[in-house]
Amino acid sequence: MKSHTTKSYMKQTITLTLLLLAGAAQADSFTLQSSDIKAGGPLTQAQVFKGFGCDGDNRSPQLSWSHAPAGTKSFAITAYDPDAPTGSGWWHWVAFNIPANVTTLPSNAGNPATGLAPAGIVQSRTDFGTVGFGGACPPKGHGKHRYQFTVHALSVEKLDLGDQVPAAMVGYNLNAHSLGKATLEATYER
């Protein structure tokens, strides 16, 4: 009897281990890439803010993602600088209600005036106080800042939030409906 119980236990343990590994493999496969920025590399002048003492092009980078988790009903994109000297970082871009069949955004889609973003997408207020993408602009001499571009896979088709909702409120809703996320990090200093 003891041998049968041990075999049964081992079989259950192996099955559980395989299920956990399969889940981890699926989560690890959700990826975010860009033709404009390289992981760990510096942002270019194209992604630098125009204002606050910076003179860049203020263009959001091209982004594409693949292998979203099963059940994804929409996506959101955020760009965040955890190194900003604010005590809470700096939100550079918050875009949500991206349809589940969209897996790429062209360069400069973060400028609502261009019309390059998918229909129905909401780009809400950043820490610059405006909607749409706001590029990198760390204080001079403050060192290298990290810029984390993240695509969020969501379990809902739509977040019922408008374009004046602050980034923290959007972040709360993203976390409440998250199925997974993929991040691409770049740097910038001046």
C-alpha cells in the first residue's frame, strides 16, 4: 500500500510541476520589441521631450508585441521613469483600450494629433499634465534614468476611464485586470 501511495504522490507532484512550468513558459513568452529603441540602450533625440529645457522630437517609439496571454481582451501601454526625483517616478505615457487584435503601434502614435493610434484608444494625462506621449527629460547632471515601456494584457475589453484620469488611477485599473505584461527598458541622461 505504501508503494502505491508514494507512486501516486510522485505522479501528482510531476503533473503539478509540469503545469507550473508550462504556465511559466507561457508568461515568459509575452514579449515587447521596438524598431526605434533597443533594450538597455539609450533613447534617441526622437524620444526626448520638447520643453522643460529639453529639445527633442517628442515621438513615441514604434512598439510591437507578441505571445499575449490567453484570454487577452485588450492592451494598454505605459512609459515610466522610476528614477525621476519625485518620490513616485514619472509617467511619460499612458494609453489603454487598445483592441486585442492590435499588436503594434507605429512611431509617433503617442501624439493624438497624428491619428496614428488605433480607433478607440484613450491616451490619458501624463505627469507633464497633458495627454499623449511625453519624452525623456531628466534633470541635467542627475545621471542615467531608466525608461520602462510596458505593454499590459488585460482581461477586459475596455477600461471605463477618460483622457483626464491620472496615471495612478489608470495603473490601479491595469493591475486589477492584468493577465500579464512585457517591458522594454531604455535609458537616457543629460
